[in-house]
Amino acid sequence: MKLSHFNFELPDELLAEYPSEHRDESRLMVLNREKQTIEHKQFKDLIDYFNEDDVMILNDTKVFPARLFGNKEKTGARIEVFLLRELNAEQRLWDVLVDPARKIRIGNKLYFGEDEMLVAEVIDNTTSRGRTLRFLYDGSYEEFRKKLTQLGQTPLPKYINREVEPEDEERYQTIYAKNEGAVAAPTAGLHFSKHLLKRLEIKGINFAEITLHVGLGTFNPVEVEDLSKHKMDSEEIIIPMQTADTINSALREKRRICAVGTTAMRAIESSVSSKGNLNDYSGWTNKFIFPPYEFSIANCMITNFHTPKSTLLMMTAAFGGHEFVKKAYEEAVKEKYKFYSYGDAMLII
């Protein structure tokens, strides 16, 4: 398929600047692939589509406050630094993006905090906006990470054209987040409330946790018309043995297995055995899923509404069927569903 097959008109006002007031009261569009029907529900109605011993696969990654603002030495120019990944804990080395990049060269120093509590030196250029920083800090690693957390902001996506607000720290995080390492939230999981999780648990739904630390590569624009030539950035994944056992048991019993989000789907599809079972795994994946694609594990998926030409939309179309998902998106625009990270949700069964 071509990149142009995933383009559509998305009015700016449908990009969600804020989440719904209550997590589980966002809107939910339900797509039934067998019947080719579309229903309009609330997210908490999700429970009606699951039975005892069905499985939901949750990505338990935790977003860290990855956006910092510092000042360049001598000029004092304000520079945004977005922490991408830690390269070496002992040497305090990080891969980052800087903005504006044209001002930042190797050898420059950046100062963070009102009392310059943290200093970093640029030691390498990696891409047009990418740099490698060495943080100059002599204290313990725990103290250093605490300072990063104090100085950092919740990394809301750039399309949200407002300042970060106190509630974002809690709302741009799933309620089951525990393994810190993501620079963006696995947004399908943002709709789950404690109350809804408890109701699902009481109904006998099993939860299987994986970890995929979401990187900015997930949101990189596709710049080639031929999708087979697009390369995804690698992201770290962990699939515990207990999770693999839970899912493989549900596979044998032909239960509903629901991937909560494209990140959970990409993780499980990256570790499938030759017999079609899920293997436990700890490592990296750069898997890119687009139509046509034969899914091995999940037979159900929860996802948000994605932007035109995005890899997330491509995976959704691969799972739901390109024409059916295209029709659903036309309906979503017409019905004014909210799109992207703080937007509404879709359940594909």
C-alpha cells in the first residue's frame, strides 16, 4: 500500500487539547469486523464486549518528564531539550533533541534551573536536531535522576498548543504505569479508570502486562510513498514469561485477546514463535505493521483516533481492514470524535 492511501482531511478543532473530564467517559467507537457494523458508545461500555477469562494486554510503561528548558552559556538563549534515551548511566550521557538546533554546537554548555542546578555539555551531533549531552553532575545517580525529574516537564505532544498544566502530570499517564522509560504515553490506556479496571477484574478478565518504552520514533512522519521503504526507530520491549503463559493459554482456549494500544500490539507481534505462540522476550523492536498483515496473537484491539499518514493509523487499518477503518474515520470526523493523544477511543472486535 502507498502513503497516500492513509491521507484524509482532519479539521484542527478535532485534535484534543484536553482529555475528557473522567477517564472512562471518553467516547468509544466499536467496529465489528465480522458484521461490518459501527456503534457509538462510552469507553466504560467496553466491559459489555468481554467475558470471563478473556485477556487484555496492557503496556505498563511510565512516561518520564522528558522536556527540559535550559539556557545556553554566554548568550543565555532559551533552549528546549527533549530527553530521548539514556546512553550511559555512569557517564550521564543522553541522546536528546534540541530546539532551536541551529544554535547548539559541539562544545556548547547548557544550564538548567534557576540556580543552574544542572549543567550539560554537547559532545556530539547525531541528526539535524539530535545531540548527545553529557550532564556534568558529581552526585549519586539517584540524586541526578531526581534533579532531572524536578526540572523536567510532562512531554505533551507538540500539537497541544498550550502550556503544560498540573493535571497533565497525572492525566498523561496510565493508572497502571510503573516501568519508567517512555517519552510519550501509550494513549489507548489513558481511558482506563480504577473503577473500570476493578469492574473488569470482577467480571473475570485477565490482565497481561508488557512493557514497550514509547519513543518519538513512533510519531516520525513517513516520508516515502512506498511503505515498504519506511524504517521505524527501535524501541525497548519486555514480555515477561507470566504474560506469555497467560496469553498462550487464552490462545489455546480461543478467548478474546485484546491488545490495548498499538504499542502493546507491536510488542506482541515482535515475539511470535514459529508455532504462532507468544515468546517471552527482553530486547528491542523496530517492527512496522501496515496492510496487508496477518496478526498472530490478538483478535481484538483498543486504540485512539490517529492523524493522517501516521504509522499508528496504518497498523489500525491493517487490523481492522483498510476500507472499513477508512469508513469509520469518515464517520468519526462527521460525528466530531476527538483525535490523537487526549482523544477518543476505538474498539475493533
